[in-house]
Amino acid sequence: MPDTGIEVRDLHKEFPVRDRGLFGPRTTKTAVNGLDLDIPAGRITGLLGLNGAGKTTTIKILATLLRPTSGTVRVDDLDSVADARAVRRRINLIAGGERMVYTRMTGRENLWYFGQLYDVPKRELRARIDELLSLVGLTQAADTMVERYSRGMTQRLAIARGLINDPAYLLLDEPTLGLDAPIARDLRRVVARLAAEGTGVLLTSHYLAEVEELCAHVYVIADGRHLAAGSPAELKTATGSLGTVRVTVPQVPPAVAEVATRFGATRTPADGGGEILTLRSPDHMAGPLAAAIVGAGGAITALEIKEASLEDAILALTDGTVPGPVVLA
Amino acid sequence: MIDATRSAARVFAAESLKQHRRLFGQPLVVFSMLVWPILQLATTYYTLRPVATASDAAAHWPLAADPHRLLAFLATGTLAYAFFFSLVQSAWHFSFERTTGTLELLFLSPAGRLTLMIANGAGALLQNAWLLTCFTTAALLGFGTLSVASWWMYGVVVLALLIPAVAWGAFLNSLLVFSRDSAFLYTVLDEPLWFVSGVRLPHFALPTVVQVVGAVFPLTGSLIAVRGALLEGDTLGALAPTLGWLTLLSALLLAAAAVILRVGEAHAQRTGRLRLA
């Protein structure tokens, strides 16, 4: 079967809602409104947006748990509605912060149970279970009942469960939510390795540094609509997100004040005396600003550089500061 | 076909383990599996015994005059009831999977939905009923009340209990995919199931309306077949109408389960209610 990726075209999802009790009037709530997405094999694709943007609904449609109201989802050329069973063999979903496993079974038994449901070949299943338990750091606790696991251990088991069928496409909905930093870091490494080996990954996360680190391509949505798409760098450039340079100086003689005015830096008093000159700019202006201050006879006691962040770009897009849609390469 | 059968067998194995772990978490499980049914049997026996030995009762229901045969009648009733009610309990537990989120994971997998429902019920049945089955068999042998036409009628008895019970379990499980409320199962199916199916009383002693209502519950037919084969020495020919009705009823229950699952899953995919959290 060709790895043509996941293709989402003009996706709409409306939920029926009954406003008041059992006999209240029926209305509909639009969760996804005309989305187009491409999630190719071997790439980590980000799906970003504020709460209620439609990310989880979109992921559940891709996972076949929800049916689109209109539009199509094709997974390696298979229709997610008509060929749902074949699609389910090729995908899996990991939702962070959730512990959807059976507490009265051991970790190993849980993985065996889901391996049976996915019909993973018997000779592969045993090795895969060992590999996954090792991957999520549960080898020592493999034969312990899950009801005796800590919250983090249970969550790690849920991650292993999502990999049991060696999915061609992995849907990650806030996968590191609530995980300890070392485990979250290990999971990011695993995801990067899976993508390098050819797995197509769709990632939603509130940790934008994580998205920036992992995703080659990002979609930004709001109210179920497409706002922007591109690499994190392209999004930052397109939204004009600004980096920040903060220079602390012990004194501001007139020549240094003139430099601050020329560069457009703001002046604020620093704790312990002196002033902080803050410059927000899309370019890396730390060097020229520092050189100009020293050239004007000033001294520098501290220099802090903060590059433009994806968070700034997302906020600019979702605040409406930058009119969407912004479609990049 | 071979692949489908193999996949189904793997789902059955998985569900059997899950049910085993769920049911055998602590030694107290023996109470629900054996002690509780025996207490029910004893209560029923000592409630019925004074009435059954009255002269008029024996004239209408000769079996009641013999304490061993009465006990055997009630023991078979308790056994068959345990088969069917264990599936009510299993379906009730299955409904918890909606709130824990694991139901969503089952539907995320490619496993056949009807296979899952049948396997879930069958797994619970095997775990729940084996101990009581052993006890009842030993008791019937001990009473000396067994009257079986031929050895293979034991096989007929097993099938007359197992197949309708599993179909019943799959039907109940499918209802809970569609509906989020499971408490109604206990209300509707505990005492009424005892009463309308003739667990404690012979079917003929029940009012006609109750007999008609009871006929739609597979437990009724299973009881008639089990008691006929084990206590009355009925042959396969004599039980053919009952077994035919049970087969039809089981097929209808499985067909209904398949339809409800299809409609229920489509409904859940439309509304997003496969999970309650």
C-alpha cells in the first residue's frame, strides 16, 4: 500500500446539542469548519490552536472515533469512513494526561490485550511488548498490577499501548501533558525517531517549545478554521514575531541615550541601579546595539537575548493581530 | 475466513484474560460465584418446601412432593439463572468502560465489534459459571435425581445454556454502547428474570400473560430444555420445539446486537458520546 499520507480535505464537524434538558431545542455546534491538512509519512506535523479550536475533534475524526459531517479523510488512499477497519490498523492515538488502561491487569497483560485486538502477529507481539516496556521505562514493573502504578507510570503505559500496532500514522494529543521532564524528553526522542523511520505523526501540544523542537510543519487553527500553515520559522517570520534584546547599563550618559533613541529601545530602571534598554526586533540586533553603546562610551553589565518564539506567532495569529489565513510553503 | 476466525479467537482470548482479572481480584469472589447462589437456592427451597408438600400442590405438581427432585428442580433453575444474570452483571461492568475511556480504545482498534461483545460476554460467563456448574452437577449426581435419555444429551444441555446466554450477553453489551445508563439493567432484569422465566416455579404454574412475557427471555427456553433433558429424560425429539425456539431467539438476539452496534457506533461517531469523562 502506498504511503501517501493522511489527506484531509474540506473537513467539517458539527455536533448536535440539546440546550435545555431532554426536551430542549436541538441546535448544532460547529467544531471543525473546512480544514485541509496533509500529514505525510516520515514527518512530524503540528496542529496548534487555543482551547476549543477543534484540535481534539480533528484528531478523533482522523482516528475514526468521530465521523465527519462533510469532507474527506484519506489514509494512504483509504477512506476513513468506508474503509475504517483498514484505517484503524494503520493508525493509533495517544492522548496525554489520560490513563486508559485496565487497572486489574499488569502492564504486560495490558499490552498483550491490545496486541490481540490489533491482531499483531504472535511471534512479534512478545518482542514488541518487551521493547515498548523498556521504551517507557516500565520493564521492572511489567508484571505488577496497574492499580499499583503511580499516575506517571500509568500514563507511560498508555503511551506504550498507542505504539503496540507499530502504527504507520501516530496521532498525539498533548502526549507529554503531566509527564515528568525526563520522561517527556524521552518521549520526544521516541517520536523523533519514529518519524525518522517513516512514521507520519500529528502532534498537538500546549508546550510550544516541544512543537518547535519536533515539528517540520505546523497548522494553526481557531474556531475549527485554518489560520496558518508553515514551518515554525516561517510562521514566526510571517507573523512578524519579534525577538527581544535587553541590555543593562550602569549609567545612561547623553551619548548612550541617543543610541537608545536611534535603535528604538525602551528605557526602564534596573533593580540595583542603572537602566535596562529593551529592544524588540525581528533581526538579531544584540551585536549592533551592544557595539553602539560601547562606542558611545557606555558600559554593559548584562546582556540578555530572547529569540522570537512560536508562542508569539500563535498568539499573534489567534488574537487576530495578523489577519489569516497565512499559507506558507 | 481463516484469518477472521483466528482474529476472533484472539479477541476471545484477550477478553477471557480481562474478565478473569476483573473477577478474580480477591478471594471474596467465591461469595458471588458460589456462596450467594447456594444461599438463594436454600432460601427458595425452604420457602417453597412447606407449600410444596401440601396435598393439593403435589396433585398439580408431583415433582414437588419429592424433596430431592424439588431441590434438583431449583438447583437447575439457580444454575441457569446464574448463567444469564452473570451476563447482566458483565454488561453492567462493561458500561464502566465508557467512563474509564477504555470503550473508546476498543472502538479505536480494528477488532470486530460484535466479536468484542460476544467475547466479553462469553469471557464473563466462563469465569462466573464454572464453579456453580461443578457444584450443581455434583449435587444432581448426589441427589440421584438425574434422568438423562442418552449421554450426549449433556452436550445438548451445555449448548442450550451457553449459546442463548452468550447471545443474551452480546445483546445487553450492545445496548450499553448505545445507552449511557446501565442501572436499568438491574432493575429490569434481576427479580423479573427470576419470576417470568420460571426459575423458582414451573412454567405452567405462572399466569398466561407472564408465560407470554417469559417466552421472549432465552432463560425460559434454556430452563425448559435443561430440566427436560436432566430431570425428565426428554429426548432430542421431545425438546426439538424448545431448542428450535432457542435457536431462533439466539439468532434474533445476535442480529439485534449487530444492528444496535452498527447504529450505536454511528450515533456515537456523530455525537462524540463514546466516552463520558
